[in-house]
Amino acid sequence: MRTLIQGGTVVTATETVAADVLVDGEKVAAIGTGMSVEPDRTIDATGRYVMPGAVDVHTHMDLPFGGSFCSDDFATGSRAAAFGGTTTIVDFALQDYGESLRTGLDRWHEKAQKSSIDYGFHMIVREVNDQVLQEMDTLVGEGVTSFKLFMAYPGVFMLDDGAIFQAMQRAADSGALIMMHAENGGPIDVLIRQYLGQGRTDPVNHSLTRPPVMEGEAVHRVFKMAELARAPAYIVHLSSRDALNEVREARDRGVAAYAETCPQYLYLSIDDMARPGFEGAKFVCSPPLRTVDHQEELWKGLVADDLQVVSTDHAPFNFKGQKDLGKDDFSKIPNGLPSVEDRFTLLYQGVVDGMIGLNRFVEIVATAPAKMFGLSARKGTIAPGFDADIVIFDPNHERTISAETHHMNVDYSCYEGRRVKGLPQIVLQRGNVLVENGEFFAKEGQGSFLPRSRIST
Ligand code: URP
Ligand code: ZN
Ligand code: ZN
């Protein structure tokens, strides 16, 4: 099957060019003008951008957390991702206490059978011991080449510095990447107990008990340990100026220091957590939303490449029946926000508002995450030989984000009522149309597992 995408403007991380794209089977065959081919199908992309399918390297489908499961599983979450222009996700497989990495990973392979888009896995490591260290090598051999560790949530996810350092050394030996949830969980837990003791139970206190200085401190420690272990390290969901400054400082010293932020830290703030009643619970995630002044600094970090990636950290919980577990105690509100469908368009508002350029936008949402996480032989750009994962994006389409119209399996939107420009109108994966003009054409389970290369940062 040959498809010719005609008349659009092809946008990659490095070029913006009026050109046609020829897709042959699952791959991009050629980019150019005046191609003399007889395609089986022609897609008219006049007036629209032809961009690589987006790569979201931080999602949590069906994750158990805080006495609940994320409300999107791989079926609903991957469908919503496709509507939003994302054709590849890298989700976090979870090791339960007392179990091997293998058991946790197998469980995630099972869950992901329902994915409609291509997917890979990182592995969350909750316990470090000799067996786990050996298994890390095995997983790297199977294409699971990154491991997330936590410095927060004592008794649930948190590892001590010795365990973190050992995992970093092992990752350095095997070519894996350590991803860190960087918040200092000890003092944070003390603050939480103190606030609750004073009757401060509202959602906004979630942010007040997790101050930016404790994120900055943890990021500082990550890169000092990474330097000692001669390992690259990547900070997930970076939220604050304090943390970003530590990334900058480490990069200036020559440490292989990397970080992502998320749309919620660019567009939402602690003011949303302080909305009247229990409304603020919709915005409870960790690290928490910060004061508005942090946002501008994060945009600067994206421009300067001190932040290389924007991922969603998609971890949806319904307002009714899940977030309300914490009605009388903010520490019981499941942590996480929905946004797998919104990232592409939200970030595009950065182009509309003049915060980033169009090519940098593509780099941030597709090319850089693919490269950082070992997918750049197939994903993240439009070029001959690459998977034909393509978004035909109408930059002039105006719409309002709403839970009424989104496809995520969650009963609210953090961006309810926000006017945005741009719509991923046609979305292809490996040459097949997933979404066209609001209709979904993929079959549940048609996504493939993507073994990833070792990290070449
Ligand atoms: O609040 C968050 N971020 N929930 C998802 C789990 C994590 O720490 O990434
Ligand atoms: Zn985290
Ligand atoms: Zn996460």
C-alpha cells in the first residue's frame, strides 16, 4: 500500500519545507516534490503541517497508586494519545515489593496487549538487591533500557542513597539510563504529618508540604551521585526553578544531566490547587504545581535545551470516586493528572505564543524523546526508512479543551474551557490511519512493543 501525503508543509526538528511524503507500507519512502508515483491513496495536506508522530516517554496506564488504579488502561489511554497526535508511549512497568523485575515487567507486557499505538517500557525499581541488579542487565538486553527510582514516598517507593548509587553504577555498566523522581521524601513526610496535625487538610497543602527547595536538593544529590557513578541521569517531571538551576549547574560541570518537564508545570499553578471547595484535588500531582513565576523559567529551560523533553506523566484519576479518597486529608488524594491527549496541542500553544519555534516544538515532542530513549532508528522524525508515524496538523483549527469531548477515560480536564489553536487532524502509525477527522480507525491491540537501544545521550 502506497500513500502520498500531498501539498503540506513538512516540519521536522531541523527543517520546515513544502514537500510531499511518500509512504510505502509501514515506512516513509521519500520526501520531495513532483514525485512521479501512482499511490494507492492520496491524502491532501494543503494548508497543514506534516509532522512526526509524537513520542510521550512518561505515561502510567493502569498504574496502582494510593489505593486506586489510574483510570486509563492501555486501550483507552492509547486511543486518547492517538487523538492527541501521540503515536508512541513509553510507560512505567512496576516492580511490587518482594517480586522480581521480571514478574513486574511480564505484568506490564500483559496489560499493554490492548495498546492501539506502539509502546515501550521503563522499569520502576522499588528494591535494590543483587538479584535486581542482575535483572537490570537482562532487561536492558530485552530493550527495557531505563529505570525509574524514587527519592520520595517513604515506605512506598523511596530508595536510600546507597541503593540509588548502586543502581546508577549498574546502569552505567550496562548502558541504561536512571530516571529519578527527585523530591526529598523525608522532610516532606514530616511536613505532611505536621500540617495534618494542625487541621490543614485542603488540597493546596499538598503543594505547601512539598516545597521547591526539596526538589532542588534532591536534584542536586542525583547529579552528585551520578557524577561519582559516571552515569547519565534524567530527572522526570521537573517542576521548579530550584530544580532547573541544579540541572543547569550539573550540565555546566560536564555531568550527563538531563530532564523533562510536563505541560502542567508550564500552564498550571498552585492557584489551581487553591480553587474553592475540593476542586484543587483535580490538580494534585507530585512534584506539585508551583507559583506562576516558575513557569517562565521552565520555558527558558526548554529554549536553552537545559530541559530536553516535555512528557505528560499521564496518571489520571477520576474526580468522583478516586480523587475524593482525600476529601478530609490531602495526603490521601491519588497523585497524578490526565494529559496524554493534550500534550501536543498544549505545547503547540508555546509556538503560537512565541515561547518556542516550530522546529524546537517538534524536537521537544518527538525527536528528542525518541533519541534520548533509544528509539531514534525508527521514531521521532520524518525521513526515508523511518516508521511512517505522521501527524497532519491543522494549525488554524480553534477549539476548546473539555472533558465533554476528550477521549481520556477520566471525568474532568485540567484545561477545561481553555481555547487552543491547532488540531491533529489525521494521525498515522506505520502507514495506517489511526485517527481521521475525529474518527478512530485502529483496532485495540494493534500497537507493537518497541525494544529500545541502549542510551546514547
Ligand atoms: O503525581 C504523579 N506524578 N503521579 C504519577 C507517579 C509519578 O511519580 O510519576
Ligand atoms: Zn514520579
Ligand atoms: Zn510519573
